[in-house]
Amino acid sequence: MSFFDFFRPKKRSFDTLSEFGLGLPTATGQTVTVDGSLALPAVFVCVRVLAESIGSMPLHIYRRASNGDRQAATDHPLHKLFRFAPNSYQTSLEAREFLTACVAMRGNAYAYIDRQDGMVAGVWPLHPARVQVIVDGTVIQYRYSDEKGQTFLYDQEEVLHLKGLSTDGIMGLSPISTLKETIGASQALEQYQNKFFANAARPSGVLTHPGQLTPDAGTRLREQWDGLYSGSANRGKTIVLEEGMTWQAIGLTNEDAQLLESRRFNLQDILRVYRIPGHIAGDLSKASYNNIETLGSEFLNLTLSPWLKRIEERMNLQLLTEGEREAGYYFEHDASGLLKGGVKERYESYQVGLAAGFLSVDEVRQWENLPAMPADVSKGVSPTDAP
């Protein structure tokens, strides 16, 4: 295939099988779907961490001045739109959370850009399973079918298209499709474990009697034993054995240990693909009190930063006009909330900034959600007196 064949008219979407509800077949015999994969705790927590972290992060629009200083463009219409609600049924958090979750699961997220008199009046998320991307040379269009069966054809400038890692520059790779074998193996292990406990649960131990018991005596003994020592309510009771009986507990077999190890390996595989630190997903096997803060910083720098940059650049390109971009307007997330330490660490860092002169008392109070100090009081505050 030549380079120019790549740009011949094509129709692309998430994947044809999922659109018909058939899912993706795997070597284990399991069928993987986007919604079904969320039943796996590892997938759910990865998608949730990314969607909630980015969706809840403040998103601002700034204007860069000629001298390099920047100022919050609170008078720009997009400031109000993404501070409160980009459409009539979603808050800013809900809309951005939904779009991030779509990229995390399907690799692509779409939103219709409603423009009125040349200005963006609303941003309406579209379900990615109902969107088909049509590529004709360098022209890209989006065909959307709503729940009523109506079809709409949008031009590229009418759709905000967020995508993840891509191998063709048009569509993002779906992590669920890429991970289908790992997810299928995890589903198979989950299914095997559930059937094991439902139909073939191993006894917790063996009670041995030196003599020969009749069937009725054996049944009575088992019922009495279960009534006295089985269940969480009887945990910790002292066992009294008579007539030379012995009790031998049954621990984990090699098969049990291998099953647990396989589940742990699949968990780590999924976390690695999403680049979610184990301690954030609830896996504390390699975390300690001393390195939690470092791991949190790595989560922002290595995991979230590419996501934030990808979203910001796409919004700059499709929501701002060329004139606005040339005038210095741009979007940027405020990730400072993820970098906040404890009270002691914050106050010590404030003290350094105040003493060096690049922070003011009012700036510190604003970061701590405190009102500005009265003018007559703030004049008498020295860095050593400030918090």
C-alpha cells in the first residue's frame, strides 16, 4: 500500500463487532465487550481514576500577554461554559469525565460543537459507538446516528474529537480491544473461581475419628461440628476433641496459589497499560509510607500530563478561532490540587516563597481558600508573620 492509499475514502469506527453487540472473541473462549470489561475491578478502577481525576480538575482559559505574563480570561464565553455547564444536561465535570472515560475505554471521544454567530454556545458529547469517521483524502467527516435512528453528517470543525494513542493519526487505539486477551483471561479466571465456590468448594479441613462410624453417627457429628465451629460468628472458638479425634486444616494448594498469582499478574498488566500506579488502584504490595508522595507526583507527571496536554491542544485547535489563538488565548488545566501536601509541608513552602519575595500574603490566602486581608492589616504583615 502506498502512502496516498492511506487517504483514500474509508469509514472507520471503534470496531464493527461491538457495534452489533457481538463483542471481541478471545483465545480463552470469552467474549470481550466494552461494558462487560468494566465488570473487572482493574479495568473499572483504571477508567474511573482517569475520568474522575481529569473531570474534577479545574479547566481555565488564559490569555498570554506580549510580555509573557498571563491572565485568566474570565470575560471569554468559553470560561463560563467550562466552569459551569457546556450543555443543558451535564456539568463541566460530568461532560469532561464522560469524554475521558470514552477515550480510556474506546480510544476515541466525540462532542458536537454548537456554534451560534461564530461563537461556541455549547459542547454536546456523542456516544462513540454511534459515530462513524469518514476519511476522504484530507477531508474528515463524522456520521452520527442517534437513538431515534436519525443520521447527521458533521464536518471536522463541528466535532471535538479526542483520541488516545493512534497508529493512523485518525482513530485512537481502544485499550479494551488491545487488551482483549488479558481481559478475556481475567474474565475466565473470574468465572472459574465463581463456579468453584458455587459448585465445588473445598472443605476447610478434615475431622478424623479413630473408630468406625455409622452413616447416621457421621451425619450427626458433621452437623454438630458445623453448628459449633463453622461460620464467621464461631470464628476463634476453642475446639474440644473427644474419643481420639483429630482435626487437620486444608491450606492453599499449588493450584490455588497459581490462580492467585495469575489474577495478580493480569491486574498488573492492566495497570501497566493504563499507567495507573498500584497504590492508586488499591494494590499496596509495592507501596510504603515513604514513597507514596513520590508515586503521587509520578502519577501526575507520567500518567495525567499526556492526557491533559492532549485535551488542551485539541480544545485550543477546535474551540478557539485562529484569531483567538494568535491573540494568546489557550486552555490549561489546574493540577495544583494534586500537588498539595499536608498542612505542615504547604506552610513551609509558603514561608519560602514569602521570604524570597515571589509570593504575596494574599496569594497564599487565596490558595488556602481564605479571603484577602484588609489593606491596613496586610501592610503590617512581614514574611515571618505570615502563615
